[in-house]
Amino acid sequence: MQCASRGSPGREEHRNVTGGCDPTAQTRQSWAPSRPRNFQERVNPVTIGAGRPRQSAGPYPVGQRAHPGVRKVLPECDFPVPDLVSPEEASVMRVSIVISTHNLESLVAETMEAALSQTHSPCEVVVVDDGSTDGTRRVLSEYEDRARLIFQENFGGPSRPRNVAIRECTGDLIAFCDGDDVMRPDAIARAVEVFDAEPDVDLVWADLEYLQDRDGQPLGRWSERYEDFRVDLQPIDLPGCHRLMPRQAYKWLLSGLFLGTSSVVVRREVLEAVGPFDESLPNGDDREMWLRIARTGHTFAYRDEVAYAYRLRDDALSRRGYRRLPAVISVLERQLPHIDDPELQDIVMTRLTEVRSTYAYGLRSVGHFSDARRVYWRLLRDGARSIGLRGLLLTTLRLGSH
């Protein structure tokens, strides 16, 4: 049995690459996330940049696509209305760039300038600021006539800002860029080339270059940490571009996040089909989304070139060390009900053992022995006897990083 993608008519049906149909593809309400119980109902007013009235796009009528509780106080900007563009312009893929920010006063202007200077047109920029307490809002307000700006109370993670932004997007393609990263001028144009040349491709990503936040010193490429996925790349007719089939993409995503979110461009219809970013995850929501897209049979494509700069900041969510690992564990555990392939099951269990072991060590190193003991017991129950027994002994002796 096949699971039909809820994309636009004419798109081929996608099969769950892990065996059988993915129940989430049939039961998930499109872009209707439930709120965590602790979320406050009151949301700060949203400021949206002025411009032409927006045309209704997709299944969300104008005025009904914002996150529940969000109030709009200014008119909305958008691409030119259809009767103002030529047939040639109308055939060009429209792109929406989603930027999420939080306390990035000193960095966000460079991110905005890069996004607004893309060579591809039409291209809109939608920014959601997640309750910044520094001068980020002031900096962003300088772009209100060139971008759609949305301000909300702090949610504490990137998932809700991304979901809120996507609801405001009108593009055929959605591009992601965090508020401290920088796009090269042709980043979007190069991605659009892949979508134009390969109609079966649903997600395109490129490489990122790490930059030291303090001095901008380059520190190597993102892909240098994740070389294994390259064995499954299939060349396509565009130079430096490769296809990664759904099962292979899913397999390597189980092992690690080999694609940087600030380099991803994805078809809007795919996001509508698989549902929103998971707002219950404090981090790791991007990896869970890419796993979901791959698991439901969507093809990836890789541009083997640096198209984005990724700043390494000491206060970034990705630098929280062991504290971010519970979400990683949760993302991996959620894959098990969807997998009946022994190879993929082994990958998940091996990775879970590695992540749980690292998490337990982190807890033990800061003196959280009772929490570490619970993780070591879980490792023991899952068959990692040597790790579990040694960890239990060390926590009983209240020994930290040994």
C-alpha cells in the first residue's frame, strides 16, 4: 500500500522508505501544531512589513495563516500580484527565506543584508524574532519596508519561530537561514537551478563554512565532519550536484545531522505534506523534520560547494553540550516505531547507545549522579552491559569524569 503525499495534484505518491506506510503522513494535521501546556496564550503583537496586499496562496486564506494568538498590526508585503508580472516572471519559482532570531543585535544585520541581496528573484524574506531582549528588534525594524517582520514572546527554541514564519510564506520553495548565519549572493539561485533541472528532487542543501564568531576566522566545512553519506550520492547533470535517495538520506540522518539547516531549501508542498516542526523539542527539531521528509519518500540533492557561513557562538543552542542530548535521544527513539528494516534498527540502537553514554557522562561530570544512574540503567537494559555496569559503579562511588 502506498501513502499519498498531500502535495499538489500530479506529484507522484511517496512510499515510506522504512517499510509500509508512515501513519503520520496520513493522520497529521497540516501545519496545526498543538501548544505545549506551559505556553502562554498571550503573544506579543506581530509587526509585518508594509507592501502590496498579499494574494491567497495554498490552503491558508489571507488572515488565517498566522499562529493562533498572533495579532497583525501592519499590512503585509508579498510578491507582485499576478496581473503585474509577465508570463516569464510568473513561471520562475518564488522563494521565501525564513529567518529566526533571538538576541542577535550585533549579527542579524549582516544576515538580513545577505538574504535581501540574493540574485534570484522573486524572493521574499520572512523574519520571526523570538522575544529578543537586546537591540535585535531595533535593528530589524530598519528592514520593515523590505521584509516581513514578526515579533513574538520568547518560546525558547527555533521550532515555533520556523512554524510561524512558514505560515506567512508565499513561495513555492522555503529556504532556511538562522539569524546569525550568512548566505552567499547566489545561494538561492543555485538551489533553484537544481529544482528546475530535477523535478523529482524535494529538498536541496549545500555546504557551510564554519566561522569563528570572535574574529570571523574560517574553521573548515560542515561536510568534513560527515563524510560517510557521500558513498550514496548519485551524480546529476549539474556540475557539483548529487542526488541522495530517500532511504539513503534517512539512513545517514539516523547517524548524524550531515546537512546544515541554514543551507536547506525545500518545496513548500513537502512541508505541508509532512507537517510542522515539532514544538515539543527544545532542539533537534530540524533533524526530526529532515528525518520525517526522508522517511516519507522524498528525494534530497546536495550541492557540493560552500554557499553559507555558519558562525560558531559560545552561547548558541548547538553549543549546549550534554544538555542538548535528551532531545537527540527523543528524536532517535521516535524513529523506532516506523522502522522494520534490521539495518536501520541497528543504526538507531547503536546511535542511541552512543548518545545515552555521552549524556550520562555529562551528567556525572557535573555531579548529577542520580540522573546519570537512570541513564546507565537504561543502557544496561538495552544490552550495553559494559558501559552500563561501569557507569553504575562510578555513580555509586560518586566519581565524576573518570
